[in-house]
Amino acid sequence: MTSQQQPKVWFVTGSSTGLGRCLVEYLLDKNEIVVATLRKPDVLADLKTKYPTTQILILPLDVTVRSEVDAAFDQVKAIFGRLDVVVNNAGWAMMGEVEDAAEDVARSLFECNFWAAAYISTKAVKFFREVNKPGVGGRLINVSSVTGLHPFPTTAYYCASKYALEALTQALAAELDPEWKIKITLVEPGHTETSVTDNTKEAPIHPAYNKPGLPSVDFRKIVAERKPGGGGDPKKLVAKWYELAQLADPPMRLPLGQDALYMARAQIAALTKNLDEVESWSADLTFDKE
């Protein structure tokens, strides 16, 4: 950041742990201004002590409560009068076969991973358009996952929440007036060394699927046997998010990690093969000419 550039104001959800916490720390080290939101603000007490109130604003926020989201954006407007980047990072995961997954848990997951992210996306767009100075715009970064491109067994509802976020984000980006100067990107991390696995709500395997060689058994084994250092470095990952926010023309999607790229390409290849195999089914489906 040159002396002529003013620091960006970032709004980050899910700032307590994992990628959210890493991003907040990285931004503060870059002398950016951070609005760090989380359900338990005391978790960031060390950062509150270390940095001045002009650089960090820590707000209590349950992203599933719209009144709290509204209040958070109102505070940003009152204190800073502008907002440059919103990062929709809050979310959690669940494991369990579709047949046996608890519906109440799955609905709760969607409230956080999809509906909350959707509402915050609309608040961000409105703020960028109506509060920021004309022509300034803003950046919305919605944190998806490689599972938003390629689903895995036992994680169907988590994957579905990310698929839904992907569709909503792409459609929202298509709706925006280019004159608003608002840019939106989906970041799709692969396996990263964070606490997300520890925070996953895991149901016992359904007896019908507990057969050696079945995908559910194999995938659960892979997750259980992951060793420290086997995933991406979260500090390097959030550095890419920071770089992303500097681009004049950012991509719609940003898979991050060799595994993310591999799975994305595998999904594209499988879809292409499927389309080639069924292409003839779409021949002669229009009305016959009389």
C-alpha cells in the first residue's frame, strides 16, 4: 500500500477461528481497517488490545439473525462511512449419509451457510451502491469450497449449501449494473489446515452404508486419517484473498489449492463426458413443422 492509498475497510464474518481469524490478522498486519464479526467477541480480546479502535472494530454477530446483521452494517456506516470489501466467511460443516442426516441440523446448516450469506450479500451490494461514493463500488468475496463444485459422500448437505451459494452468487453477479463498480468472487478452497474439521457435526455412519469399500466408509477414513501439514497453509490462502481484492477485474471463481483445481477439473471432465453421451437425446425435440 503506497502512501497515497488509504486503507480499505473490510467486513469479515466468522472471525473467531480458522480462515476468518487468519484473514483478520493478515489484514491488520497490512494496516487495513477490519470490522471483525463473530458471536463471541471476547475471542479477539488480544487483537482489541494490540490494535487501535481506528483500525479494528469487533462486533458481536450471529449471521443468522437479520436484525444483528442490519445493526452491524449500520455501525460500519456510522463509524467509517464507507466499506470496501465484504467477506462472507461464516459457516460450518456436517457429516452424515443423506438417508440418516438429522433434518434439524441440516436446516440449521443452511441457515448459516446459505441464507445468512445470501442476506449479507444483499446488504453488501446495497451498501456499496448507496453508501459508498458514486463510482467507488466494492468487493464481495463469498467463501465457498471445492465441495461447491464437486460433492463428496457423507457431506451432501454441506456440499448442497455451497452449491446453493455458488448459484446465488453467480446469478447476483449477473444482475448487477456495471456502473455500480461492484465485483463479486467465489473463493473455493481445497483442504486447508484449520479448525473446520474439529467443528464439524458428525453423525455415526448409517448401518446400511457401513460396508468396507463403500464410498462413505472410505471418505470417513480419509478424513479421520488426515495428518497435520497435509492441507493448505491458511496464512497463504488468505494472502490470496487479499491479492484478489486488489484486482481491477477479479475472476468469478477462484479455486485455491492443487486439490481444488484437480477436483474442479475432474467435475468438468465428468460433466463433459456425460453431455457427450446424452447429446443425441436432445435431437428433434422441437415441434414438428406442418
